[in-house]
Amino acid sequence: MALRRIVAALACAATLIAPAGAFAANSAGTPEQIAWVRRAASNFVAAELSANGAGACAILNAPLRATQHHRTCAQRWNAKLSKLLREPRGRAHLRTLRRAIPSATVVVHGHIAWISLPTPLMHGPNRFLWTENCWMLEG
């Protein structure tokens, strides 16, 4: 009986791993580009989970980092993250994104890249721009 459970568990694990590989296979771009986009998305979500407004701003494209209404990017994001993390499902939502990033499909076309996640990282498409010698999230 224990052997059947082990075989069933291994079969279940194999079905969970297969889709991740399938999504990764659908990615377009060099392996380095795809890894960079995933790393940028991961860093952004990690900054959000740790309520680090400055860390989130470090991934944003320059126009999004500009001071607005006498508030720095870090000040705006600290306020936004404070509110988000107090919401009932705020942290759970970010953890879901964090788990989805490693297997998400990434498409790189020239200096623009998209990562397919269950929900947007910000308020629009999950689009990154190659600028400042790294991938920066665009709004």
C-alpha cells in the first residue's frame, strides 16, 4: 500500500513539473534574456513582499521613478505597499506571483519583453524595456 502512495505521489509531481517545462519551452529570446526578465520580475515581487519601496523603484523604468507631487518613487511605493500588504489577500497574491515567475512564459522582441503571469505586476501588461543595461518594468 505504501508503494502505491509513493508511485502516486511521484506521478502527481511529474504532472506538476511538466507544465512548467512546457511554459518555459514556449518562451522566446535567448536563455540569458529570459533569465534576466524573470530575475527582474522576481526582484520586483520580493521588494513588494518586504515592503521595500526603494527596491521596487529600482526595477522601474526611469519615467516611473521620477518625483511626482513632491513625493519620491520610494515614498509613493512605500505608501502603496503598506496599503497592499494590509489587504486581506495582499501577501497571498504576491506569493502567487512569486511562485509563477520561474515557469512563466517570457517573450523577448528586440528591446521589449513580456512575462505571462496570472495578474499584472503593476497596473498594465507585464512589459519590460531593456534600458540602463538591464530589464526595467514599464507602466
